[in-house]
Amino acid sequence: MGFTLRRSLPSITGLLGLLLAVGVAAVIWADAPVWFPAVFAIVFMLVQYAVNPLIIQWLVPARVIDHDGERYLTDHAVGELVANRCRQAGVPLVKLGIVDDGNPNAFTFGRTPRDARMWITRGLLERLDDRELDAVVSHEVGHVKHWDFAVMTLAAVVPMVLYLTFLVTRGNRRAAYVAIGAYVAYWVSYFTLLALSRAREYAADHWSAECTHDGDALASALVKIAYGMGQVAAERKEEAKALAGSGGRGRGLGASERANFRARSMNVMGIFDQREADALAAAFASGIDPGRAVAAMRWEIVNPWGRTMEKLSSHPLVARRIEALADVADGAPKTWNVLRATVDVTPEQRAAVRKAYPFELVVAVAPWVILALAVLGGVFRSLSAVGLAVAAAGVLFLLKQRVRYPTRFEAVDEVTSLLERLDASPVAGIGVNVKGTIIGRGFPGYVLSPDLVVQDSSGFVPLLYRQPLPFWAALFALFRADRYMGQEVLARGWYRRLPGPAIELREVQAADGTKARTFSWVTRYFASGLVLLVGLILMAAGLGGA
């Protein structure tokens, strides 16, 4: 618990400090009914806290495995693993559910440890070996032990109170500075909340390594899940399918699955020192291509977008999670610390990605800044100047779409080869064509998730289905996404790191002829051109009036 507090205390202190500062300012200068946003936010969060587990269970259906208070009524190894780790953590047996989705993932939700639910996907059972599964289960039990769902729900009250304070005070001239301060504090609290979420993930990782004394197992599981690496063993696949569809009954795991990939060629060993050779052998044995795993971590460590995207994420980057596991006294990863230490690039590669970063950042942000100044800021006094600024924003928007959606598409033989692209970013797209089998949804089991996951012989990658209208994507999720499950597909789109690898779909066609296209990229081009046209019209009107 000491590690958890050390990781979480700065964020919690920051949130409370922001709330106190804005509250005092509102009382002194705004005469605002500060009790209203505070009470409203607390009541709203309490209602959300009460009903959220029921909503999640409804939206992400799972086959629940019954238990008698001491053990789960299944022969599958996952039942014994979860029961053992719950006993070790001193928490009641969680409600264990198996989501029938091939995308490997696991998550925990609920209100209290006594009410906790742990949902594990079929894909996780198929892809992870016993050690890795135990490490992930221990991580999820760590969330239960640390009351993370309660902590995050309570912490989320602070941004809501600050935003409601902004809404209450923004119409009061005397309280103008309070409103501005509340709005700024809201965004600071939002990023602080993300930092708190990352701290809780580090704490759950720490607990997992302490329990299993096997940080390497958690590291390899993270690599498989986050980077889409590793393969599905036929034996594990049948057992997981049986468990997902049997109401909790399934055969136990056999010993043969532990030998996956041990017979792969190791011809490259002679050029590494022995520690690196052993690390590579261990990675191959768990079904991971170590070269591509190192390439994926290289992007996170070297590309400036890695650090930027982490600040916008609720989860830390995998490379940093592996690095943090080194602090566990009796459980620090050995294999993966060695592999992580091999991450290096040439000075030319480092200079190239650092040179691209400011350009891409400007392309992403500049058009919005100029448009905001033109429309809201009152910076430009004449109509023609406003028109010029809007037109400039339109040009930059068009440039942004050109960078985001290149027109050239290259064939990709293996999806995990994309991890080697050090130049990938959340802004600049890389046009790709990929082939594989659809194994699940982007959010495993979630009936409203329109995103798909494609797998080939090397691994898997999410396919992001984006449309200009929200209900359009929801309709696809409800009525069309299931048609692609288990089918061979050819997908075309734009590869990015967000920070995890993903492909934004342009189109996807299944073996049976089922086809879908997305039009978000077209809409973005159209909207950019419209902004440019409006700017030109305003310029003409301003010059004509002069």
C-alpha cells in the first residue's frame, strides 16, 4: 500500500488543492453558490457509482463462472488462479466473467472489493500462457485490493465541480477571473486525473510482481496485449472457446502449451552477449518476436510523441511500465529489462523523429489556434483580417488532412512489422493494406464498439472505424460488425501510433464480399475546404466594405 500511496498522493493532493483554490476564490469574489456545483457533482457521481457496474455488465456481456465462496466451479486454470490471488490479497472472490471476444484484454469494475467484477476475454485465455495469465489476474486483483474504482470515481468529482463552477460564474462580470481560473483548473485537474489513473496502473503492476515474483511474466503479457504480438495455440483456443460457451465448465490447461515456439530457429544468437541471447530465447519461447518487441519499445522511448501521448492516456507506456517493475525487490523482470536495455537508435534516426515532431505538432494544433483567435479572440479588428485568419486556418487544415491521409498505400506482409516504423505518429498517417482474420472488437465484447481487430500470422492490430456522424458508427457496431467476425479480410487504411498501434480504416472487404467504407477522412477534407471558402468570402466582404 505504501507504493500505491507514493504513486497516487501527488495527483490526489493536486486535485484537492485545485478544488480548494477555486472554491475559496469563488466565495470571496463571485458570491457564487459554490455549494451547488459541489453538491450536484457529488450526487451525480454517487448515482454513477451505483449504476455503472450494471451498465458495464449490460454493454459488455460475459459468461459468469459461479463460485462457492472458496473456489470457482470450473476445471479451467483461470478459476484457480483468480481464487488464489483473491485469497492472497485478502479480498472476497470476485465475480468472474468470460467475454467471448478474441481481442486479449481484462478489466475490473464494481463498487467495493466485495462487489468487484473481473471480466477476462477469450482472446486473453487463448494468447497468454499460465505465468502470463497469473500475472494479469494478479494485476486486476491489485485494482480490487487498492479500491481503484472507488478512488477514481471520487477523484473524478473534482473536474466536474470545477467545470460546474465555471458554468455558474462565467456570466458574472465580477467573477470573470474566477470563471477563467475554474476553466483552467478544470483542464489541469483532467490531466491530473489521468496521471492518477497511470499511478494506479503502476501500483497494480507492482502488486502483480510482488505476488508472482515474476515481473517477466507481466512484461511479456503487456507486450502481447499492447503491441498485438504472440500467437494463439490451438489447444488453448479450444479450451477458451469451451469455457466462454459452457457457463464456466472447461478443461484444465495441458502442459504441452508451455512449449510453444521453443523450436524456432535461433541462428542469430552468436552475435549477442549471453544475457541478450537468453532474453531473446525467453521471448521466443513465449511466442513473441523480440526484435519487433524492442522496435515497439524503441518508438515509445525515442519518438517524442510517445511521451506526449502518454500524458493524454490513462495507462503508462509499456516500456515505462517494464522499467518501473525494476523497483520490485523480489519480482523485477530480468529478461525484459535486458531486452529493454537493447533499445537504441542511430543519431540520424533520433534526429529524424525529433525533427518531424515540431512540424507534426504545429500541423495538429496551429489551425485550431488560428481559428479560435479569429472567431473568439477578438485579436483581428477588421473583417478582412478575420477572413485572412480563417482562410489561413483552412489552408492549414487542408495540409493537416494531407499529412493525416496520404494517398499511397503499401502492402504489409505482417502486421507486427508496422511496429518497426519509428516515424509513425498520431498525426502523420502511413497508408497500408493488411490481410488477416477478424478476431474481435476494438473494445472486447462491447456491443457498441464499431472498431475491429485483425490478426495474421505475426499478431494483431486494431482497425478503427470512424464516421462523421456518431450514430453511423453505432449502427455499424450493432448490425454489421458481427458479419466480419472470423472472416478473412483485406483492409486499407492509415497506420498510426496512438500511442498503441492502430489503423484507421478507409475500407474493409471480407471473403464473402461484405464490404464497408468510412467517410470521416472525406468529411475532414470537405470541412477544411469549407473553412478556406468562408475565409475567402469574409476577406472579400471586408475589402469590398473598405
